[in-house]
Amino acid sequence: MTAGRWPRLKLGKLVDVKGGKRLPAGAVFSKVPTNHPYIRGQDIRNGRIRIGEPLFVTEEVFQKIRRYTVDAGDVCITIVGNIGDVGITPVELAGANLTENAVKLIPLVQDLERSYLAYALLSPNVQEQMKLSAAGAAQPKLGIYKVNEIEVPVPDPESQRRIVSILSAYDDLIENNTRRIAILEEMARRIYDEWFVRFRFPGHENVRMVESELGLVPEGWSIEAVEDVFETIGGGTPSKAEPDYWVDGVINWYVPTDLTGAKTVFMEESAAKINALGLSKSSAKLFPANSVMMTSRATIGAIAVNTTDACTNQGFISCLPSERFPLWLLFHWLKANVGVFESLGTGATFKEITKGVFRKIELAVPEASIVDAFEKAVGPMMALVLSLERKNRNLRTTRDLLLPKLISGELDVSAMPEPELAA
């Protein structure tokens, strides 16, 4: 088949679309592990299904929804909320129950590679079809009958395999880097817990524990309010009715969804940017690179480090590291105390921790020698995290440029070499 001329077929001719199932009335999820994990819409993303915060159903509930499970290799797409997220079911989730907000696609034809199908569904043209089909209602939904009408390009089996080989090489590297990032983050977190929660820092055997407002702390550590230890900054939103505040914007202006969507330690670029006029005409305040941004309303406690000078909207408390409380001590203290911040949130519509309340929180400030040792131990780990996040960003960019060209047939895969990529 000539490149660019793949036949386009409706999904209804290629797959059997099966819906998921909500819990029966009165049933609740279990956070205690059972043999029956539950896949939610938020777990389906970027071609993979990965459960961040596991939920399970009991055996009794499972018996009532046992027909709505997935098998290893099943391709799932979300049909409510964030329409069109795609994921392939991994082996470890075989038999899991599937949310009513997603469907699984079971091939009806032998010559359809499931991995190819997932990539085809992620292509811009197919994504646009799904979103347009779901539009028009107060709550957008991609019904099964609409899924059946979606058209995808279907090359010959050998071309499907070569497309999967090329694109999966990028995804495998991204996945490997993501695992390395998780290991590094966990190592840094454990060091923080060991030194500053359990107080087992180097030389702790020779330090006496003394009573304080926060309980027993090592002698020589001070108990102080946040406002006396490091600076905090709020944010603001330039008027959207004034295009002059936004045109040719080059200043990173973060909103909470930038952080909650990325789920990375570092943030290098915001979705929206403002210009110098917008900054001067709003309550947004510029803060330096290597500060720590924390969402403070609705979702309290999404935390990330900005790599450039930046500002935020009013949904943040941004914290500036100080000599006594430098970057990685500050970052890990914030991460460790999200539960405290959530408990201090107030508000009827959505919870918010105000800057005034946050600044009065007391914390233990360690001796300088321990702080310096921690920064030297953890700093290189986090520098490697940044390097790996940047590699992943570049890999995703390249993959996303190739994907539509390969799926549409614009690139002749028969002439393309197998990828050889450096991690």
C-alpha cells in the first residue's frame, strides 16, 4: 500500500466496544488490597494504564460487576470527562474492573495489532474525531454508538508492526526514564524521612533530644514560624479582557492544572504566558528560578520547582528557599506536610489554605551542618531527575511529531530504519 493511502475504517467494523460498570448502589471502594483492582478514567493516559492510588472492590461487590473486567492487552479509552485518553491493559491488571467512564476495544479482525490500534487512537485526527463526537451536551460523553463511528487508518499488518516498533522504542525509553525518576525521588524522600522525621541524621547518636512545641527534637534545632524561615509569595491573574496583557507573553504564568497535569518535580514552561505589562497590571508576582510552587486551593499540595523566573495565579503559595531552609529541604518539608496543609484549609465551595495561616505554621529548623549535608546528598539526585525529565520531554516531542505522519501513511515505514535511540 502506498504511503499516505491507508484505508480508513470505522471502529465498529474492527472492534467490539464493551463498556465498563460503576459500583452498585451503596457499594464503596476499598483501599485495602483485594484480588480485584478497579481502573478509573484517571488511570488511563498516554497509551498506558497505570494506577497511582490503587482502589479495590470486595469479593461481594466483584460478583455483581464481574462481567465488566479487562484482559491483558485490552485497549481502553475514556468516554467521559477527559475524552479520548488511551491505555493498553498491562498483565498485572488482567481481571481488573473497568470504570463506566471508559470502554474496552476487542479486535474483531485478525490483522489488527492492538498496540497499533492504541497509537492510531492517540493520533491527532482520531483524537479530534472523538472530541467532536462527544461535544454538544452539558456533560460531554462519547457513547458506544459514537465510538463505533470513529474512523482510523488501517495499514497492512507488516506496516502496523513497523509503526509499533518505531513508536514503542520511544515509549520504552520514556518508561525506563520514568522508573529511574521514581527511584531517585523515593531515595531522596527516604533520606529526608530518616534525617528530619526520625532524626537519624549522621551523628545523631551524639545529640540529645529535647522537648519543644513540636515534641522531641534534637538539641540545637529551633522551632520557628514559616514567615521567619523563608519568604512566601501569592499570585494573581491579569485581566483576560485585556489582550495587551497576554500578547507575545514570555513570562511563565502557572495555574494549578499545569502542575496537576504534569506530575513532575520540575516545571519548565506554563501553558499560558503573560507579558511585562500583564505582570505589572495584576497581583501576580515574579519569583526566581528554583523556588517551590504549591497549589493552595481546591487541590491543596501539588508541588513543583520552577526552572525559570515565573509567576502564578492566585491558587498558589510559592516558597522561596533561604540559607537556613534551602531548596531540597524546603521541597521535601512541603511534600511531607501536605496532610497538615489540607487540614488547615477552609471554605464552603472549595478548601483553601490562606497565606496568613500558612505563614504561622511552625517547623523545626535543623542545624546548618545537617542542612548542608542533606543538600549535598540530595541535590545530585534531583539534578539527575531534571536531566531525565528533559530527556523524556524531548522523546515525547519527537514521538508526537512522528506519530501522525506514521499513522496517516505520510511517511513510508518500509523505508525507515529500526530506531536506535540513546537513553
